[in-house]
Amino acid sequence: MKQARFCFYLCALLLMTASALYGQSYPRFKVLAFYSRTVEKAHVDFADDAIQFFKELTVGNGFVFDTTSNMEDLNDAKIKDYQLLMMINDFPHNQAQRDAFEKYMENGGGWLGFHVAGYNDKTTNWPWFVNFLGGAVFYKNNWPPLPAKLTLDDTLHSITKGLPHTFISPVGEWYQWKPSPRENKKVKVLLSLSPENFPMGIKHIIKEGDMPVVWTNTDYRMIYLNMGHGPHILTDATQNKLIIAAFRWVITSDKKGNVIDR
Ligand code: ZN
């Protein structure tokens, strides 16, 4: 009798452990990555690498990584089931796409944008997007693309925790913004280009000024990373760790629930 009862408890315990371990259904979340093949070659090169990089992270069916080069997919019906929209080397093209993106983000959607995805200038005429980026407007870039020393602004944030306080980022084209998003109280800058890089460039030279590289506008579930130019971006383990941490942070900050750590 005692043995039967022991067996019952043991079986119940095993079942509870099994459901705790395997109760999570997979895939845990869905990502839709937008990219273009009709942009400058260095941005296409990055897209090819980034798609392979993120597809490799889906191993074991942890999450779905869908890609599209059709910006018309940026509509309510298509994006509603995705927990993160990634802009690898492109941005919304017309008003309908802009409207769908605004609605998605204002309702708690996730965004990870690289390099040209944040580009905007006097001709963009999209005030919502400038505000979304924390006020950043493109000002200038170095040329040719160069490696750069980056410095952490925040060593405790889950995106930068554990990274070296400075590291050399692979060859890239770096943007300077005017105004700098750092001037916006809602922006948290995580990583900046070190002033030790100045003067930076051979054809186009950046001599001075603030250069935030990775930041979030705390009003949104978003991270912007200035990396994304050329075929070398994903060749550095430190930087790859940062990119994965940024991706993970956008997913785990979902107000509808943390699908990774719960
Ligand atoms: Zn570029």
C-alpha cells in the first residue's frame, strides 16, 4: 500500500516536472523581417548576412523568422501576428505602410531597426518617425566605411551587460545625427562611437560631435542599431552578442508577456 502511494506521488512529481519543462509551446514568437534587394550593394550584403544570422537562431524551432522584400506586407492583417518587425535595410515607403507601422508600434509592437532603417532627412516628412527615433535626423556619415571604437553608455542594461566597456566594431558606415537623440529625455543611449575615432574618414570626414550608435526610445518597444553597412558587420563575436541581446530584449519587453523567460 505504502509502495503504491509512493509510486503515485513520484509519478505526479514526474508529470509536473515534465509539464514545467515541456509545457512551453514552440515556436515561442514570430518575427517578420523586411529587406530590399534594390538598394545599395553594401546594404544588400548586410541583408543577406543578417537573414542567415537570424535564421540560424531559430534552430530547434524556437521562433519563426519570416522575411519579405515586399513592403506592401506592412499592413494590419499581415503584421498582427508578429511580436517583432525587423527593418534590415529598408523602411515604409508610402502613407498606408507608415500608418500600419505607427498603429503597430503605438499598440505595443516590437521593432529592431538597423542602419538605413533609421535614415530620415528634410525630405522624409514623417514627424511621427522622427519622434519614434527620439528626434534623430541624419546629419552626416564617414566615408569610406571604417572600423570604429565603440563605448558602452550603460553597462547594466540587459543589452550591454557583460560586454567589454569598449570594443572595435567591424568596418561600417557611421551616421551622425542632428539633433542627437541623446538630447531627448525619453531616449536611453546604450552605445556610442568613441571620440577617439575622430577625425574619422578619408573622403568624408567626421571631426567631432556626439555619435550615439545604439539606443531605445523608452516610449516604445524598440531598439535602433546604426550597424548594417557591408559584409563585415556580423563577423565580430562581441558585436553579435550585442545584436542578439538587443533582439532578445525587444521580445522579452512585450507588455503582453515575456515569451522567453517566463
Ligand atoms: Zn550605409
